[in-house]
Amino acid sequence: MKRNISFVIISVLVFYLITGCSTGNPTTKASYKITDSTATQLSAVTTHYKDTGVVSMSSANTPQQVNVLTQKCNQDAKLVTWAVKASDNVGFTRKNVADIARDYEDKHNGWKVLGGINADQYYPNEGVKGHADGSDYFVPQPYGCLIADGEKWFAINAKPYGGNGTYFAGFLNNGSSDQILEGRTNWTITDSSRFNLSGLYVTIYNGSEITGKYKIEKFNEAPGENESSLYSPYVEEGSIINPYPVSGTNLFVVDNAEQAYVSNSITYTYKATNDQKEGRNAQNAFFGKGTITSSSTSVTLTEGQFAIDTKNSDVQSALKDGAKIVVQFEYEGPINQVESATAYHTIMRSNDRDISSASPYNTQRYPRSFFGRKADGTMVLIAVDGSQADKGMPGTNQYEGCGLLRYYGVTEAYQMDGGGSVTMVVRQDDDFVVVNSPSGGSPRKVLSALLFVVRE
């Protein structure tokens, strides 16, 4: 009896080794093996692997160059999102991943970046620009939503009714085995996978302590009885589109905001004219942060400014000159509490099973960036080089990428921006080195990055 059991176990193991299948995943089509690997310990919980190997799928064996970062994440060693603010504090600017890492360190005293990859896709210059009524969305902005430092910099994406920009994942950084909080911001979804907006709020701070939070009902229109309104001009790539004269009952003005911008407007959500007419998805997107510098009944707002007008006595009592405020759209549920969250392009693996894709983008071999976690909660960042077949770096398609992810024990995985944006940087001494081979020959400027950081 024991011999029979042993024979069955050995047969099953041989089958999985030959086919490249993972347990409970009979549809797996590709496998991966390493031919050379160099491991570098970056911290007690962070490791960088530079690997070469071969992906096998059907009769094809393709060489690969892969860089992997792993980190056990908790409140002292985190996976975070970051983007670089524009110099005028109106929106953001594109930088390469190393510069984004440097900027994170500049803004976070006591934290050290150990490595990272490029994050979400971004709109560089889409849309019909220059409309004074704000009938355009403003660039650059990510395809999807973005939370950094607990702030909802992009709470509403430019295409909120569909597409991969509505895929959204937050990072708990709590040491658990399941540290990814994943869902959708697609406004047509009605099931539990949707992250719902709870509304636009102003939060008032005394130092780091929250002293009040109040809902704002209107944007760039007068408040009704017992309501509050937010006013801010439309700004695009550092150029003011329309100085905005405002008259109100109790105007509280932020003259020199740390951040103030409308990222897309109620009259423009990715040219979806049918949605605009129906009003299903019309929503202004705004983030503002700063100190109230004055109060009045009239003001002309320009670049880097916003104001709150209120007919609500509680809000009027709470707002005052010198108060630090954050105005942002917030979510319902746990996603509202995460420090960092990003949109992503494609689900690669879920519950230790490969996810198929018929998208032409995913069926071709291409440079790829992935993030995910292992069964024990270890977080993983991966950059697969591609579009350089002459150098032994053709890249992977969906199935080959899944085979590679299974090799590294990644049970839940998501794809970020691919192609020429794929970049991984690793800390060496006091600076950052690009360790992969960007397909364009040099690192591309991108909007956001995923970074492994540790407390110094």
C-alpha cells in the first residue's frame, strides 16, 4: 500500500515538473527555470535577485533577463506609491524611477528607499486642450486612481466607466499573509468588488491631529442652504486656463497651496459624450492641500489656489485663518485607510491560479513590470526585459509571465505599465542604479513608481 501511494505521489510530481503546472492550476501553459542568479541582500527583509533563465511554452524556449525585489512588509518596511509634484504645486511631473525614489527620500525624513519599479500607465498629452470651461482632463495623470501618503491625489480617473484604469490595489503593510486590498473603481460595477466614493470632504488639521471633517456638496457653483462649495480654477501643465472670480457668503481662501488641481472635469470624462448626457459618470476630480490665508466675500482664484464657501454653521465655525486643510474625494470602506494604492494594467495570478488574457497587448512578448505577493505575504516587484531579442531579452506574454511568476512563488500578481517604461532601480551605497535593460536604451520618464522603503 505504501509503495502504491509513493508511486502516485512521484507520478504527480513528475507530471507537474514536466508540464510546468502549479497545484490546483491545470490550465497552466508555460514554465520557467533559472540558468544564472545573483542575489544581493539590501536589508534584513529586502533582497534583489538578478536572474537569467528560460521560459518554455509549447515548443518554444525563450531566454529571459529578470530582476526581482522581495520584501517582508510591515510598518517599518513598506511598499509605497509615489509621484513627483510639479514645481508650481499644481499637479505632477514625469520623472525616471530613480528621480522618483530620490524625491520620496527628500520628502520622508527617516526613511530609505531600497528599490522600486515603474507603476501605473499615464496620459502624457491626450485630449483636446485649452478649453476654458474645463471640458478636458488635465495631464499628466495616471490611467487610474492613486493614493500616496494616505492622500487621494487621483481619486477619480479620466475613464471611470471602464478599462484597465479602473483596476485598483492598496497595500496594507501590516505583516499579514494577504497584504493587497484589490477591487475596482468602475462606476458601472454594482457588486462588492467596487470601491465606492463617499464624497468630497474637507479635513481640518491641528498639526498632525484631525480636528474636523466635513462634506462638500458643490464644486464651482454656489452652495445651497446648509451646504458648502469648493472653488478652484482649471490648470493644465502649469498654465492657468481661466482665472476664476468667485463671490460668496463665507469664503475661506488658500492662496499658496501645497497642492491644488482639478485632474478631470464634469464636462469631460475621456470623451464619453453618451455618459455625459446621461449624467451617470459626470464627476469633477480634485485634490487640494494648504493653509487658509484669508476669508472674504469675493476673490479671483488663479493657479495654485482654491477656496471654500459655506452656508453650514458647523463648517463656518471650524474653518479659520491659519487652519491647515486637505480637500479630497474619499472612498467607503478599508481602501480609504491605506497609505498607498495604485491602478494596474492586468491581473496575472489570483489565488495561486494563472489568469488568461486574449488582449493583443498581453498575447505578444513585451517588457513587463509586475507586483504581487507570495503565500506568506512577502511582497514582490519584478521587471522582465523585452523588445531586445537580439540580446536574449524578448520579453514575455501573459502565459509566459504567469509561468515566471509561479517560479518565484507569487500567488497573487498584477501587471503595471509595460514596454519602454519598464524600469527597476536598486539602491547601491547612497544612490540608485538601474539594474534592468530598458528597451528604449535608457530609463523613460514616468508618472509614478512602486518603492520598497525601510525605516532608517
